[in-house]
Amino acid sequence: MKKLRFLFLLYSIISFGNLRAADTVFVKEAQIPVLLERQDNILFYIRLETDTAQTFNDVVLQFTENTSMQNIQSVKLYYSGTEALQDYGKKRFAPVSYLSFTSPGKTLAANPSYSILKSKVTEPVKKEIKLVGNQRLFPGVNYFWISLQVKPSASLATKISAEVVSVNLDNNKAPLQVVSPKGVEHRVGIGVRHAGDDESTAYRIPGLVTTNKGTLLGVYDVRYNNSADLQEHVDVGLSRSTDGGQTWEKMRLPLSFGEYDGLPAAQNGVGDPSILVDNKTNTVWIVAAWTHGMGNQRAWWSSHPGMDLNRTAQLVVTKSTDDGKTWSAPINITGQVKDPSWYFLLQGPGRGITMDDGTLVFPTQFIDSTRIPNAGIMYSKDGGKTWKMHNYARTNTTEAQVAEVEPGVLMLNMRDNRKGSRAVATTKDLGLTWTEHVSSRSALQEPVCMASLISVKAKDNILDKDILIFSNPNTTKGRHSTTIKVSLDGGVTWLPQHQLLLDEDNNWGYSCLTMIDKETIGILYESSVAQMTFQAVKLKDIVK
């Protein structure tokens, strides 16, 4: 026994040399989308706390057997410097953001100001990869990260798994401490819109539908000057995909007012779109808020009671009868649905639905005469020619999404200003009366943000069950941890085993869901890697 202890002690001395316990390598695996068009995607963060080690020699990665190396273009090692003394206690894994999703034209590759490329392996074949750094270390905390680039030909169904198996410091294997969960799968996505595309500073507020022909139509705000809400120079943009989201056509502008009635484009913004497919006719509708004047102040406060466009925001729709290729002139429906005493009427951004009986339904929100916001619905019984609106579902709520959970029964899932969780109500009479749902203010946490909800009937999904699918930032503070959840009991419960984290990092938080086919969920969302990110997720990856 003594001999065994001696041999173990001798092995420890040989293996770790003069490294102390403080010379520990901490590894965090990034849980964020891997974009097809990005030259750099963060795979691993590495934080090294050193007292004695002088050199970071190399790091070895091992990809799993189910990872197709043919999809990988390159793997890189970057060094990103040191930590500020006053920040040691924060235990961060990066001193700055290595890649931006908000800087126009700087979203696709590592910022060279913040990272030094130390090693690159192109088109690897073997599952094990060594990245040689030979980086001189500074006393204290040193930061490294590993980048992954996938080939543009990779399918959106691609998943990549790997682990850091060793790091050598001063030619000795260092102790590793992995702080991320085991079994992380890196999912491929595509940045449909990046900051700076088409000379626009920002893109926000996604909506997404699948037409009867299987075409994906994604809508969003095109915010040319900055990321601010209306009133600003904002148009409604649309991206169209005919191959399940793998590629997207050039952006269209279904709603754009430009200079109107003597006022500049930045005082004729239109935005916060919601999109709907009439499943009976394949006519596609978009509804949005048009704001005229308002001196470039926020429309939420600058829209006032009345009906005139010089005083209050206008509710406008446009329609397409050719599968989203071309769009009609704007149709102003403000007079059909707005109460003159309300300050502001607009849609719930995201998407609307066609009920089983053909009724078209959009979620709505309005600021009433007491300056309190309320969420509800508007509907059309005649294919979009006329629209009606009844009562709100719950007061002090805003952005909502609607789903038909039973024939004739609508569920409204609402952003609630009371914070902490989503409000949920149902109606059997198109909003004349509402009943609070059992899950309201308890089942779905939120940080006060927009969310998405869709109902998928048993005949339309591979599980052969009626299901609800939901997405939002799965937290009560900040906007991060974008997650898809599935309920198998009509939204009463949302079990942890039926959830999938897509993006752990901070972002703007909005998302919209659709079914691509019976097996696959599509999501367009504001991620930490692109302002409009699309991913395709197999339903059985969430409900196994």
C-alpha cells in the first residue's frame, strides 16, 4: 500500500511538474448557435488562473463519433489576454465579447482587437485535434477560446459534439475543470439578417409562418439608423425560403412609407409586424403599426387618443396572393378596430392564425384612456375584408400570441408587466369574454419580453399528439437562455424534460415559431450571434 502511494505521488510530480493548484484550466462550453456564414463561432471558452506556469503549449479536442468531420471547415485557437485585477472575483470566461451581433459589418469573424489567432486546423479528418498555442502567460488570469467554422454546405440538421481532453502548460498536463453540462450539442443555424445588411443598423421583432406550399416567410423590423423602437426610420422587411430555411432570398419590403405627406422617412416608421397565413386560400397577411410625425420620440408615449394619423398610430395591413413574392398597397384598418379614447393600438408582434372554421385572428395590444396597456385579439370572418375587436384578456399586459387549443377555443399567452411569468387566458367567443387559464402567472417564467406560442394538431406532427410549442428567454431577469418548450397537456404543464436551450447568451429576446414539416420546428429569433437567426429543430430532439 505504501508503495502504491509513493508511485502515485511520483506520478503527480512528473505529470504536473511545478504547477500549483492555482494553475488550473477552467473550460466552459458555449451553448449558442453555430452559424453557417460565420468564419468564427465560439465552441469553448478557456480561463487559466496561473501562479507559476509560463507557457500555454497546446490544447487537445476530441470530437464524438456521431460528429461528421466533413461538415467542419476549420478549428482555431485564440488568445484574448488578461483580466483586470478588480474583476478577478467575477470568474468570467471572457474579458469582452469576442464577436458582436450589434456592430454593423462586424458580426461574422473574431474582432482582431480582442483576439490573437494562435493556431488553425483546416478541414480536419481525425476526431482528435491538437491546437498548438505556445503563448507566453501573464501572472493571474489568461483567456483563450476555441473557434469552429462549419462548411456552408452543412445541413441545418447538423449537430457537433466535442470535449477538451487536455491542456499542456510548460510541457506538463494541467488540471482541467469543466464547468458546463456534459453532452452539449452544437446546433447549426443561419443568420438571416445581420447588423449592417442592406445598410441597416439593426433588425428586430421576428415573425414566422409556413405557407400552404411549404414556403417559410420571416418578417421583422428593418431599423436603419439605430435599434430604437418607433418612431424612427423603420420598414417591415421580409425574407423568403423555399428549402426549409437552408437558404433565404433577397429581402423584400412589404411595408415602407418613406417620405410621406411632407415628413421625412424617420417620421413615417412602420413596424412590430405580425404575419398570418390564411390556410383556406394561402393568402398571407401582415399587420403593423404606422406612425406619422411624433418628432422621433417613442411612439409608445407619443401616440395619443383620436383617429387622425397626425395624432395617433395607424393600424395597417398588406396581403400577398402569390406565396409572399409581392405585396399589396397598405390598407388602413384603424377605423375598424380602434376606440378613439385609446392612446395606441397595435398588433401583438410575431404571428396570427387561421382557426379551424376559417376565421383569421391576430393578437393585439392597446393603451387605453387611463394609459394602461391591455392585450386582446382582432379577427376577420370574411377573409380579411373587415376586422373586429372585443374585450381585452387581462389588463397591464402587452405583446401576446394566440393559438387555437380546441375547435373554437383560443388561448392568449401574454407578456405581463407584473414581471416574472406569462399571463394566459382563453376565450370561446372571439374575445367577448375571457377565462384565466390554470397555468397563468405560474407555469412559464419570463423577464418581461415577447414570446411565441403555436398549437400543432396530432395529424400535423410526428408525435401524433396535440401539442403546444413555446419559446422565450427562459429566465426572470435579463434576456438570455432562449429556450423551446413543448406541452403535452394543453399548456397546463411545461416539463423540464421537454425543453431545449438554443442560446444561453444575452440577446434582445424575441422569437417566433412555425412547423416546417411534421418532424421539424422552425424558429426565427433575436440571438446572441445574429439579429435574425433561423434554426431548424427536430421535434423528437425536444420530446424524446
